[in-house]
Amino acid sequence: VQLVESGGGLVQPGGSLRLSCILSGPFLDVNTIGWFRQAPGKEREGVLCLNHRTLTTVYADSVKGRFTISRDNVKNTVSLQMTSLQPEDTGVYYCAAASQWNPRLMCGQALGDYWGQGTQVTVSS
């Protein structure tokens, strides 16, 4: 399974960005897909994780009401829509896929079997 992220960039506080993750390869064993981020000097944290079979979705408290996830099964794409961005949202954002069934565990323990290369998001005026 390969994942390729795109859509990062520089945005002003209060702005929006949409990240996309294209999945390719055999992913019959993939149950959860998630977005993670890592700020300089900090550990990688789960932002939003989804069991794409049950549609159970888990959000980090810091992004509830601001970030949403969507998927396009035809294009094998999972997108992260981010609104009301703040400087603390700055970091490298990674897409991950896992055989893990529980999205809460995936996000809580960064349980990704496959990872993208990451895309930089910078929120600054």
C-alpha cells in the first residue's frame, strides 16, 4: 500500500486548507485510515482517524468542529478539510493506513502500517 499526501502550504490564521491522500496498491486488509501531524520538537499525534468500513470516526479534541474527513472510493482518496486554522495547527501532516480495526487506538497510539511522506502545513500571519 502506498499513500501520497498533497495540499499543504502556508495559510493565515483563520484560513482553510484541504489535504488529500491517494491510496494505491492492494488494501483489502486496510480497515482504518488516519491523519496525523507532527510539530517541531513534538511527538506525532493523531488528528482524525476513520474506520472506512463502519465509518466510525475519532477526532482529536483540538480539532473537533474544525476538521472533517471525507473519502472518495472511486478515486481511492481520503481528504482532510481543515478550517479555522491556528498557529498551533502547524506541522507535517501524514496520512496512514492500518489493519487496526479501532480508529481510537489508531489515533491514540499512531498505529499505522503504511505511511505517506507527509505534507507541511504552516499557519502564520
